[in-house]
Amino acid sequence: MNKSKAMTALKSLLVSGCALLAWSMPPVFLTSTLTSCEKLEDLFGNDNETNEDGSLSSNHHGVATYDGASPYFQLETTRMVLPAVKSEEGIQVKCQTNIMHMHYVLEKFKKFNEHELTEREDYSFILENPEHPFHSEEFLSYYTNYSCEKQTDNLLIYATDKDSLLATIPIEQAAAPHVTVTKTETEVNAVTLTLKGQNEARYYSAYLSTDSIPLYQVIEDLKNGGPGLPFNHTLDLSTEPTCTFSGLKEATKYFIYLQGGTETGLMYGVSLYTVTTSMRGKEDALILEYVLNNLNNRTVYLPFEGRVKGVIDWGDGVTESIDKENLTSADLSHSYAPGAASTVSVAFKGTVETLTTNYSPKGEVLKASLTGITQWGSPELKRLSLQDAIALKHLAADTKGALSALTDFTSCFDGCTSLESIPEGLFATATDARTFDYTFKDCTSLTALPSDLFAHNAKAVSFNGTFYHCTRLETLPETLFAGNPSAYSMNEIFWGCTGLKELPANLFKGHYNLGYLECAFTDCTSLTTLPEGLFEGCSGILSLGTVYDTRNYALGIFARCTSLKSIPADLFASMKKVTRLPGIFYECKALTEIPEGLFDHNPEVTYISYSFDGCSNLRRVPAHLFDQMRILQSTTRLFHGCHSLSGESPYTLVSGKKVHLYERQYHPTEFLEITNHSETYDNCTELTDYGTIPNDWK
């Protein structure tokens, strides 16, 4: 074939006639590169004859055609652009050709088979079938792109019989909707990422691991319908643009996988970020202060228990690495050389499960040697119980979250008799704390409390005996419990605080969830008066006292407050649900009178035994004191020992007739019968109706 005929044949092939369609989008008309003249000659042979119209004349070298005519192949495309998310029908390549046997192959797949690509990360096939027979107007299925980068490849179309290249069509697939990290903040135990959506991504999920999982494996699993990774629940970028991982290990490399999406159920692009948590600095060290003396033979014992990992700086130039399981308190120790120093600071950088004391001989030495915690640091504590650490004088505020994982502070400083003050912010990071029972019990050197001590513990429900027998505590801040709306039980909270001289008016104001204040101020022997409005808003109170039947007495909220001279009339006005008031003023020997209307708002009370038992200076009782208590069941020893009581015993007018407590059984439509009433008026001989009171009531 001469050159002019060859060029005529080539021109006949360069005719528009093929379109690439992505059926989920409007038709996009593209173009392709065709083989060169030399390649066409290689395909059909250089001795083919041409017809008068310039087309190749016949089927040579096994190139079969559907119509027996000369083969032809026409395209309009030069590149294929795909969206990131696959369509239902795929894409369609339309060609005008009469060649019977053709096939296509992705260039990356071809190079992989020919060992030109050796690293798996170097290729990712766009089409679900990277090599397949090719027919005009055939739909080609493609994968969703789960990568954060666009994907490129070339579609190579061959005439199968001759394995000759007919066309090379570049393919470009858009990057998936994904999220990028705009800011990374690392701490010793946490990592926070600030995220931004890309390619219309509005949602994200995350997965953190200490193991590196190749990103291509995650993407391949997603492409094939797998979960990829156990990503967490989907979050909205508009409301939660930051993602925090907490509870991590110090100085540890983590792999964070992020997946972005356009809707909560449509997640696509996966990215990998590598971060390393910070290493503890000086501010992260737990610092303990000890006194060195003859008792401990200049030896320090640490209150470390459980799992301990880190570095101990003993403060004398000696450091020690520790990584042990199941340690017991006082197992770790260090002896100091003779010298002038009488105190030493021990710094620990690392993690320790528990700070505690025990009752072994070494534990007793520890209790008498530990004088302070001057810095909490970030030791990731899970439990704290420095009970009976009698030398402990000083505590630091928790500024690094040492106590953040603790929910129960029961007896943690119980018996620390040398503790002189409590710092502001001691429990500031313990926002999930639930229990403060007997936390500072028998801390007999405490004189005052910080106003914000529990300000950050809104979930706390139990404060039983928190300051039990803190004998030198003189005043209380008005806002001490202002941050504890969930508080439910405060039994014995200030029992035995003999130095407490007054109570702030709003100490319990608005605590409508509070249900129990049994013996809350028992034995507060310095209290002389109570403020009005002390329990304003405490509408949920159910009980104020405890009965000790085996000992024949009961102690209530102000029992044995021997200096209490007067009480406000509105003291119990908010307690409309209260049912038990036993021993509330038991042995309040300075009390001389009871205000009118004291119990007017307490109709549910059934138990009021021992309430004024031993009030030897009580002179008169309001006649209508119990008018609203129609369902009383127990008045045992109610006024036992009130030998100064004069006037008539309390009664209620029913149709103009006086009905005393001991006569209620005769008016069943007005009252329940008081079944427990022994010694109600024992030794109340000055009462004007004492002679008519039944013997089993006195």
C-alpha cells in the first residue's frame, strides 16, 4: 500500500462516533487517542488493499468483522472522568466498529501482571473488571473511590485476535468526600484532632489503633463491601469538629483512621494520621513529701499499689525505673544516707493504679512519715485511700487530672488528723465523682473548707459522713454544696463537728433531690441557733433521724446539740414529704421552747419518737404542734425527761373538743391510732393534764 492510500485509510478512522456516559450524571462527550498510522499497519498488515472510497478492503491476518467488510474503529473520547461514588449502571463506552473480538485492560493491571508494579500501594484498580472482553455500548462497572486522592489510570483497548492496541483512554476518578486534620493537640494521655470536611463531607467516623493497618487494605475491604475497620459512631462536623481520644498511653505512637461522608449512612474517603502522645514533664510528676526521722530510720515507703510503671526520683540524686504488677502499699522503699535534711520530696513520672495505706508495720510507718502531696501530676489513678495517714498536712490542687477517673472518694482522707487545710480545686477534675462518704472523717485539724470544694462534682449523690467528727471545723462556706444538685444522701455529714458555731442560711437551699439528712448535725455542741431558710426548697427530704431500738434511743438531725437555744419556725417548712423525724432534738438541753407551726407542713410524718427526749429545759410546747400530723404511728419517749415542761400537752381541736395525742384512737375518722407510745410523757409531771395521761404513755 502506497503512502497516499495509507493516509486515506487513516483519515477514514479519525471520525467522531463514540461517547462516554456516566448515567448518574448528564452525558459528557470526551475524546480518545487512536493508534498511529504505523500501528494501524501493524494491526491490519502492510499489504492490505483499499477500496475506491479509501477503506481497508478485507479481513486480513484473522481480524474478524461482523459484516465481512473491512474493519473500522471510531472513538470521540480523549479522557474519562468519573465521580468518586459509583453509579448504579456504571459507565458506557460507545464505539462505532465492526471488529468482532476486542478486549480492554487497565494499564496498571497490565503492568502488575508484567511485574512492573511491585508495591501493592502503587496500584488500585478503578474498574471492577480490570481486564475483560470489550464490546461497543457495553456498561463498565467501577468502584467507589475510598481514597482521599483522585485515582488515575489508562484504559487500553485491543483487537483481541492480533493483541494490537486500538486506543488509549486516560481515566480520572475524583477524590472521595473525606476529612482532613487542620490541628493536632497531643497530651500525655490524649490526642485531639480538629477536622475539616473536603469534597462535601459533612460527617466522619474514627478508629484508633496502636497497630498499623495498611491503608490500601482498608480501602480494598471497603471496595469489596467489607466494613474496612470498626469505626465508631458517626459524628457531625458542624457540631463536633474536634475528635478527642483519651485514656491513651504516654509517649506512644497511635494510628488514627478517619472516614468522611455526605450522610450518616454514606461514608467514603478513608485517611490515616499518625500521632504520638506526649511524654510526661515536671508538671506531670506525682510529688510526695516525707519527713525523715528515727521512726522510719530515714527510709521512705511509697503508698503505691497495683500496676506501677514509670520512673521514681528519690530526691537524693538516685532514680529508679519501675514496671511491676500487683504491688502492695509500702513495697517500694528507699533509704537515705545520714545527713542534715529532715524532709525529702519524691517525684514519680508514670502511672500508678492506687495510692493507699495498709495496716502492716511498714504501712504504719508510711502513715506517720508522709507529710504532703505537693503535686498530683497525671499518674492516672484509679483509687485513692490514704486512710489514717496521721502525718499528712498538705494537699495540692489537682490541675492535671490525677483524680479525673475516680468516682468514689469514700474514706480517702479518713483519719488524717494532721490535715490542716483543703486546697481549692482538689476535686476539680473528678467530674464523674458519685460518692464522698466519710472522705474527711476524723480530720480533726481542719478549721475551714474552700467554697468550691465540690463545685465541679455535679453528679455526686452521696455525702454521708463527709466531715464526720471534724472537731475544729468552725464555719462552713454558704456555697459548699451549690454545685451538687444530684445530692441525695447527707446522713451524718457534720456529725461531731463540735467546733461548728453557726450554719450559713443557704447551705442546702434548692436541693430538691436531697432525700436523707439523718443525724447530719448530731453532736454539734457549739451550735446555738439555726438560720431561717436553712432547708428552703428541700422538698424531697424523707428522713432526718435514725432509731437505735436496741439502745433505746434515736438520733436525729440536731441530736445532742447541747448549746442550741432556739430554732426557726420555718425549719421544716419545705419538707412536705418527710415521714421520719426521730430524735431530731434529742438531748438538746439548752432548748427552752418550740416555735408555733414548726410541723405545720409535715403531714406525712409517721415516726417522731425521741424527738425531744432529754430536752430538760424545755418549758412549753405549742398546743397545736401536731395538728397536721394526722397519721402519726410512733411517739415513743417523745418528751421523755422533759421535767421542766409545763402547761397542757399538745392537742388538736375536733368539733371544738380537745383531742390529745393519747386520745386519738377514739377518733378514727380524724387520726390514725398511735400504736408505739411508751414513755411519751415520762417524768413530765408539771403538765396540767399529767394526771389524765394513761400510764402506758408515761
